[in-house]
Amino acid sequence: MQKNCLDCGEPLIGRADKKFCSDQCRNNYNNRLNSEQSETFKKVNSILKKNRKILAELVPEDKTTVHKERLSSLGFNFTYITNLYTTQKGSTYRFVYEYGYLPLDNDFYMLVIRDKKKE
């Protein structure tokens, strides 16, 4: 039974378990296979970077309060975060890397930066 290259379809010569006729075909096949996944990662990382940049510009030293409309107008995407932190009092901060935000009343958010010394 003749086996063909998974990328270009050319007949394979050599080992019985061979899947590609060349390194180029192997690379093309794997790049095509991973491109959809890579695009998703790139999109999410881009959103997270943008969110982090927005929070970094708004948090001067320690913490501040901002309205949701201000964050939205800068392009902040509330869907993407890197982790959650729940305090002993039960408040849940959403973090984008070292910058966090806590929903308050009337569409306000408290923005904070994680203290590196405590980690």
C-alpha cells in the first residue's frame, strides 16, 4: 500500500512510519495545524496586554477609583482576566497580571496594584 505525504500528497519513499516527504512539508503541515490555535492565543494575549496597559496608566501608585465608562472608553475588555483574588471579607478582585479591579456600587471600580513584597 502506497502512503502519501500528509502535506503535498507526494508518494513517500523510505521508512514505513514516514508521514512527510521533507522537513518543509512537515513544517507546513504543523504550522497549518497550529495556526488556528496560535491565532486564538495571539488574540487573547493582545486583549490582556491592552487591559494591563490601561490599568497601569490609571493606577498611579497604590489604588484609585474609576467609573466603568472611563475604562470602557479606553477599550478595556472586562471579559479577559488572568486570575481572581477573594479577600477574607469576601470581596473578589479580578486581576490582569499585577493590576486588579474590584466592582463597587454605581458602576465604579477600585483599581489596585498587587504588592510585590507580599508575594
